[in-house]
Amino acid sequence: MRLLLPALMLAAAPATARDPILSLPVDCTLGDDCFILQYADADPGRGAADYTCGPMSYDGHKGTDFAVPSFAAMAEGVDVIAAAPGVVRGQRDGMPDTGADDTPAELLTGRECGNGVVIDHGGGWETQYCHMKQGSITVEAGQRVPMGKVLGQIGFSGRTQYPHLHLAVREDGRVVDPFNTDELAVCGEDDGPEDDLWSDSPPYRGGGLVAVGVSPGVPEYDAIKAGREGVESLPPDAAALVAWGFAFGGQAGDALQITIKRPDGSTMVDGRQAVDRQQVLFFRAAGRRQPDGGWSPGEYDISVSHWRGDTLLDQRDTTVTVRE
């Protein structure tokens, strides 16, 4: 069912679809080494909704957030690229990669975007790229850039809680959702590419897994976000064998199912852990303490899946080897 969000009826005329055509603004593979964390807010009231009427947004959010799996991935470097050809209207560099909580308030005032670039595409269209890594900006104001030109790298500057690129698209100063230029929402589904600005429209994902791994104990959440958790092997005297899943887009009623199988194929752990509230990012873990006599050597199979009711959103598998 197509629904016109009421307050949007009073907005300016919908953007002309596919003008301009945009490529992905990040040099990564969605669903593999990056993911869309949040979309533009399509709810005209105090609530928030993405363009499918789903919860993958927050009140007043004016862009699309492309995130990396961890701070370690950010440190390795993920390029931000021009989504369309144009002229650089402005840029800012030099803000620290310390996020909203650890950046002095006086540095954030008027600089919530952090390090970033604005590109003028002509005809009133522009794109803005925010939260980029300090010292990574490669372009200058007035420079003409082609589609795909490296502008810098994903960072953690400005008002942000996690390393990502915030891409904003505007026409004559008005925010345009590149997934939904006609401002019509198809609740519960993506209505296809006919009304978006993408050359190859990214599929909608209402949640999923960022990473899975195994640790010798229940991991710290900050360590998972940092990318420091996860081992490929354990000694037979490891204190515990714990599998975990790091996920995004959690809704109340979701669950992560974690299964661990021993080298002989028997099931050691198999259970679902519920999500009791909406969470942008979250993790769950399950495992066992060291058994009497230590762990049996061999390969343990791990499976983590993200469920929304009876719907499987995502699944990832891995293994850990207990050494002789």
C-alpha cells in the first residue's frame, strides 16, 4: 500500500527522480565490509521512520549513514568517494576523531558534520559528506571532481557515536531522500528503483549482523566495536568458549540465535537471546565454561542468526579450533 506521509504534502514538489544519478559514496561492499546503519527520517512528526515506514532512522535525521564494522576497520581506511561529478563547494579537515562524547562542546558547535566535503552538482543539487577521518580530505574548494573521485576516508569526527559516513542530498537547499524522491512510502517494503537517485539502488535492510566471533569469555561491548574481539583458536584449558554476534537495527521482539557444535557434531549451545527494545547497535553472547578435563581438541562450528519473529534477517557462520 502506497502512503503519502501527511506533512510532506505541504513540502516543495518532489525531486525529479534519477537527476542526478548517484553511485555509492563509499569504496566497500554493502553487507560485507560496510552497511547502512540509518536512513533519512520520513516521519514529519516527532517520531522517526525510514522510507519503508520502518525504524531505521531517528527524529530529524537528514541523510543516509554508511557504517564500517569497527574502529579497526576505520583505522585501516575506507575511502569516501564522490557520488556524482561536480565542483567542490567547500571542505573542512582538522577535527579530531573523538566522536560526540569526547570532543569538546565548543569544537562541535556549528561543526556537527565534523570533517567533510560539499559538492555542487549543478541545477540546485548538492551532496554533503560528513564525519570523515582527520587528515584524510584530498580535495579543495573549487576543484572539479568526477564520480568516484576519492574525497577522503570514513572517520569518527563531529557529532557521531560510531564510525560512518553521513551522506546528505539536497535540491535547492531542501533535503531529498535518495531512496525516495517522490516522498511516497510503501510501508513494509522497498518500492524499487523508479523513484530513487541511485544508479544501482542498494537493497533495503531493516537489520542484520555486523560481525560474529568467538572469545575465551564474555566480551566487552567496547572491545567488539573496536574490532579487538574474536579468536581463531583456543587452548584446551581456555576458561570458556563463547560465541557472539554484533548486530544493527534491533527492534523489540528480535532475537539472536547462537548455535555451537562440538567437533563430533553434537550441539553444545543452541538458543535465542531476545532484544527487548529498539537498538541501533547491539550484541549478544552465549557459551560454556571449561568442562572437566578441558576442551576436546578440534573444530567447533558457530552459527549466529538475526530473527524478527519468524523472519530470518541475516545469518553468519564461523569456526574456532581448540588446539591439541
